[in-house]
Amino acid sequence: MSDDLFKKEKESLTPESGFNLVGVDYLENPDGQLYLIEHFEMYQDALDAKKNRKNPEEYLVLYKGSDGEFLSR
């Protein structure tokens, strides 16, 4: 998947407020590898949900920073 396409996909799944837990499906078409799992209001809740998954490295927490930048962890 090209970095540019992955960036656009991450931006489209980033909420205006709160935090989205997003899964990565490496077997899906390049333009559909990310999918929304759940939205959280609290960052710690999103991180806990990610850590409780079978393969935490296959998930991202997406959110906007204080300056409106798109961030992920």
C-alpha cells in the first residue's frame, strides 16, 4: 500500500474529537485496509482496547492533535 493512500485512509477514519480504534487488514485491497472498530472519548480507553486485542500491532488509535494534525499510535 502506498504511503500516500494509507495516509488518506487514516485521515478519513480520524474523528474530529475522541479516539478511533482502527484495524489493519493487510489482505484487503490497498484502498480498504483500514476499518473502524470502535470510537472512544478517552485516550486511555482506546489504548486499553488496543492492548487487549490478540495482535495489538495490527491496530491503530487515530485522533487529531491540538493543532488539528492527524496522529496515530
